[in-house]
Amino acid sequence: MLVIRQMQVGSMAVFAYLVGDSETGDALVIDPADNIDGILATAEKNNLRIKYIVNTHGHIDHISGNREMKSRTDAPIIIHEGDARMLGNTSPMLLHMFGAEDSPPADMTVKDGDTITVGKISLKVIHTPGHSPGGMCLYIKGFVFTGDTLFVESVGRTDLNGSSASQMFRSIREKLLTLPDDTQVLPGHNYGRTSTSTIGHEKIYNPFLQ
């Protein structure tokens, strides 16, 4: 059975997600930005073992817990091939600003249409460039983990190096808004009035998509 746990971590209101299969006990963690103790405690409470670390993109506020999580679980790090170069190459200024350690390099890269399987659960990789060149969302029937592409009634920034507003809106309209309306949106930050949304809600109420 699918298990999803949403956890707000760090100073930037990042949402990390534990996604697991209760039958096999295998799980992955999406964007373990901070509070590794808490994430591991949640995994233990749910009888889950973290087998993979998955980053929705390569920005420091989402990857800053990779090193500790990898050292404590030996789980390989997975990221879209378009952002793989970011891991291990964060500027010293940003590391100091966030009080963070840089991530180890990726162990595996994925591309659009690939699947990431843990236990009997498979997440489909949806490449959604715009916030970053290799930004990706992860889809399993009923749920989409949207990283910094789509928030609750908002969208990701496009004023950063490598960002593109035109790509962002094309990604959202062509790859996310085409999902079933009842698909639950699980964003990368707790920036909205609620912690989750649905594709149908965003079509109607997201002012950036009107």
C-alpha cells in the first residue's frame, strides 16, 4: 500500500516527502532539505527503509540535506540529468548563507518518462523545466509531487540563473494541467493557504494560470 508523509523542514518552508510501500517496507525521500533526524524518525515510525534520495531540482534549499541523508542511509541520489551538474557545485556564498553542506554528486540521473520504482510503487518522471533546467515532477496515480514548478495557487520563480518563464508555463500547461483534475498536488514549499491542492483547483484558482 502507498504511504506518503509530508514534512516541512528547514528555514525555507521546504516540504520533504517520504514515499513508501508498506508491503515491502521500501521507501524513497523527496528533497530531504533539513531535519534528517525527523525524516528518519518518520520512516522508522512507518516501518520504512529509505532506499533512494530524489531531488526535484538542484537548488540549495532542496538538496542541503543530501549529504547527511546519504551518509546515514547509503541511499543513492537521483536527479534529472538537466540539473545533475548542480550537485557538488553550489557556490560557497550560498552554502554559507544557508549554513549548508553541498550535496554529493548524483548516483543516478533520470529523464522525462522514466520511472523510479521503490517496492511495488513506481513514480513517473515528468520533466518540467522553467524554475531550473532539470526541474522535474513525480507522478503516481492520484498524486503529483511538483517541486518548485507548481505551488498552491502559485508557481515557481523564474528570475534565477537557468530559469525561463516561458518554459515554466509551458511545463505547467502541457504536462501538469493535463493530469486528472482530482490529482493531489504536493508542492515543494509550504507557501499556500493549504499544504496541498488539486490540479482541478489550480486550473480555476491559480491567478498565474488565468
